[in-house]
Amino acid sequence: KLPNGLAVCWGIATATLTCSMSGLGGYFHPQGVYTDFPAGLFVEMPIGAAAVYGSSFAQSAQSRPLSKDQFYWNMVSQMNGPDIYTAHLIAIGRWK
């Protein structure tokens, strides 16, 4: 939390996801992942982004705060099957 009313939240979230839906010409999508912000940190929805990595090529297909309390991320991958994905998340918003 900064004195000017801004809050910056960052962290790493991991999830084991199974990619099985074919979509983008050889790329696969798993279900999305919901990650909670620390309770009460933001007073309104912040802005944010994620970089997602797996053991194979992966990139974030969607990443955004859903509300002042929760972040959503998913990815596309060349691997069809289960893998552990790591998302590096950042969000910036108001705390007061």
C-alpha cells in the first residue's frame, strides 16, 4: 500500500491443469483458474496481468481481475494433457 492510495499486489499462483480442448490450430485450452487477492486490499477492481509458464510452451490467453477480490487466468499450450502451470500475477488499484 502506498501513501497516495495505490496498492500493488503481486505473486505466483500454480495449478495443475489438463488441456484437452483443441482450438487454435494445435493449441489447447484448459479451464480457467481463479486466484483471490488478499482480503480487503482493493476498494474497486484493479488492473492486472499475468505471465503463465508450463513445462512446454505456454502463454496467457486471458488474464484479468474479475472483481476487487479475485483474479482470473488461463493459457494456451502446445501440450495436450496434464501439466503444472505457474502464473506470475500483478494487480494495481486503489486501497482508499
